[in-house]
Amino acid sequence: MSCAEDGHAYLRQATREITMADALNTGLSAKQRSDIAAALNKVLADSYALYLKTHGYHWNVRGPNFQSLHVLLEGQYTEEWTALDAIAERIRALGELAPQGYAAFGNLSSIKDGNPENDWEAMLKELLADNETVIRTLRDSFPVADDAGDEATADLFTQRLQAHEKHAWMLRSTLGGK
Ligand SMILES: [Fe+2]
């Protein structure tokens, strides 16, 4: 098959996919679904970056409270890991493709990689700030779903807000704050 024929086959396939996605009859317009998916993409990327950093700090944290910090971070990264699938699958349920791969997440997320050389306090302060970043991303994303009447996504955003506010509280308290 020539390149031109390949190109035509690709275009036909892409057109078919676009037509199928447009044909979703769930009460949300294609524009609403695409705007909500864009908000979910950002939430997914920030959540993935935070998950990766929390797991890395679970490995590398050091200090007299090693055991309790190691266990605290394990609880948080496990909860975060489980949520990633629900966020990505919500994007798919809206008829959009979920981003995948380090480069895609790196481009979408504002959360920086952690540094294994940090001491335990710097690690926890960073994770606290990063949880707060995810919380702000969620808060900015909520109206996109809520205004469109997408209760399922709004519910997911609410659950994620609750989880990250709890993580932030635990990190803050471990650091001695309120
Ligand atoms: Fe572990």
C-alpha cells in the first residue's frame, strides 16, 4: 500500500472515530465533553505526578521517624494510584482519549519531580504544596463539569478534593502545623 493510500485509510479511520464520538447521545454536547475531558486531563496529569513523587519519597525518606513516614506515604500513594484509573476511565466514558506516557503527563502537569537528596521535612513540605496544587486544579475544574450538568465527573472531582484535602491535613500535621 502506498503512503497516499495509508494516509487515506488513516483519514477514513479518524473520520469514523470522530463520527462515533459525535454520535454519543448522553445529553452532553461534543464541546462540553471535550472541555470536561480537557479538565480531567489536567487533573489526571497533576495526580499522576503527585503519585510518582509520593511513591519516590516513600522509598527515599530518611530520619528518626522513618517507619511512620514510610507508612504514611505508602497510604497516600496507594490511594492516589487507585484514583488514576477512575479519572482516566471517566475521560474514556466521555468519548475522548486519555493521555498516556511520561512526556504527555509532563507537558500537562505543573508538579515538578522530587529530589531524593531532600531531607524528610523538605519532602513533606513539597508533598503538602503539591497536594494543594492538585486541590486548586480540582477546584478550578469542578465548574466545568458542574455547569454542563455532568454529575458523574463533578462527583469524581468532589471525591478527589476530599482525598487530597485529607492527605494535605496529614502532611501538615506531621510537620507540626494545624
Ligand atoms: Fe514500599
